[in-house]
Amino acid sequence: RERSQRRETAGEVKIDLQQGDRSGQKVIVAENISFAYDDCKLIDGFSARIMRGDKIGIIGPNGVGKTTLLQLLLGKLPPHTGTVKHGTKLQIAYIDQLHAQLDDEKTVAQNVVEGSDKVVVGGKSRHVIGYLQDFLFPPERARGQVKFLSGGERNRLLLARLFTQPANLLVLDEPTNDLDVETLDLLEETLLDYDGTLLMVSHDREFLNHVATSTFVFEGDGLVKEYVGGYDDWLRQRSQGSTSRTASPVVKSKQSKPDNATTDQPRKLSYKENQELAALPARIEQLEQQQAELTDRMSEPNFYRQDKPAIAAVTDRQQVLEAELAAAYARWELLEGLRK
């Protein structure tokens, strides 16, 4: 799917977002923070300076510590070592991926605003039913109970709730899960126009490419590095041996490089690598098919009426598939790049 093409033809529909007061220039400064569970080191010596207007994606396999990093940066969890300092006038709005913030017995409209039929977004007062139509909820759906919503509709409702909160720091944990094409396009456009700061955990490659100005990437053994740009920018910089945006470039003298060096030249793939590259398209197609089947299952109206273990089993599998798909794409790009 080419989302960039769809965005060009999306029309004039736009999601309103309630901007908070302007924050200070420095939003979050983390200095050499570390965190571990028992003997498992999740984050080791991570430092970053998040400035106003940064849109930062957080990338890594499931269970590696992405949500823990968010909690550390937001001050909800103290680091075992190091410090986290917040700038002035921060207003934080945080959406999680567990749908726990929604009341199933209330209507869609009541979950956005209770005791009133008006909502303030973009500095303007609007009727909640009209506001929810921006998120593709027709009036009859907006007046229906949340327990009858599909997975994609629940995510849209969470975004509708989030965007009514005045905030200059938005924190999104897997915001694109189960979103339909139209809402995904609108979300990207809204976040691109957002003047505040954005932290987002996501496996969605295109979403990160379109929105992120930099990425925090978990690279194993607690190491988290920062790269300029989105997902593809990270892959490109990683293959070139680049480090974070705050690191100084490594400059080597001409004398240190042999005259016959060919490090910038493509190399021939080994027989095993060629076999792996040939098999990857089928593997990616298989993973995407499994992912589509699970997405369809999660979009069924009765999916979230099951018991919690059954829901968790499916959502956990979906996250595993996302991580495997991201890894397969990354490996395919690496091998393709090597043989060119």
C-alpha cells in the first residue's frame, strides 16, 4: 500500500487536535539512565535530549523495554541509575495500547465527554457527534455502546479522546494498530501538523517514515541508540555504521585507509545469503497474510467481548508478527543493499 499516494487524494477531511500551551525549548533530558528487571538489563546508559517539536519513534522487538523507556522518560518510573529532567510547562497526553481507558457500558460519545454534548478541540467548541464523525463514527454509532465496537473502532475512539486533551507532549503506544486506511491517513496528517512534541512506540514502518524526525532504537543488551529520521533512515544509517544524531562523526585520516580499500563497493553475497534473500519475499508474504487474518479477527464486533486471556493471546500474537515482519523487511533491505 502506498499511503503517500492516498494522502494526496484524501480530500479536505482533517482531524482537529487540542493543542496545549507552548512548552519550554527543552522537553526531556535523560542522562545516562539504566533500568533492569531482576538480572535482565533493559536499558543501559541511555542519554537523550528531546527538544520542543521533536517527533520520536521508538523501535525494537516486543518485550525489549520500549514501554519501560516511555515510563522512564515520563517520570512514571525512576531509573536505577542516571537522571531524567523535564522542561517547563509540560502538558502530557498518553494513550496506551490496551484499551483500558474505555468504559464498555457507556456510549462512544460519553467516552469522549460525559455530562455535556460539547467538546473543545482546536480552540473551538464543537458538538461531540460532529467531532466523532471526523473519526468516521456516524451518529448512530456514536450513540451506541463501546462494547459493540470493533478493534479498529476502539483505537479510533481512543484517539478521539486523546485529541480533546490539551497537550504539548503526545505519547502514543502502537497508535496505528487496527486502524482503517482512512483514519491512518488522517492521523498521519494531524501529527505532521502538530506543533508539540511526540513520542511514539510503533512497528509501522510507513507511519514512522512519514512522521518521525528521529528514532530511539533498541539494539540489544540494553543499548538504545538515537538515529535521525524514520524507519528507513535508521536502516540506511545502521548499514553505513552511523550512530546517533548527538554523536560526533568519526573522521579517519587518509593514511589509515589502504590504497586498495574497497569498503564502499558492493560485495558478492554468499550462497547461504542468496538462498535467504530468495526466500524472504515468500516469508514476508506469509507473515503479512497471518497479520491480515488476525486483524480481521480483531475487527469482529464480538472480539473484545471474549475473556481477557483469549484477547491477550491474539493481541500478543499480532505484536509478535509485527516484530517478525519488521525484522524480515530489515533483513531483506540489508541483503538487497549488499548485492547492489
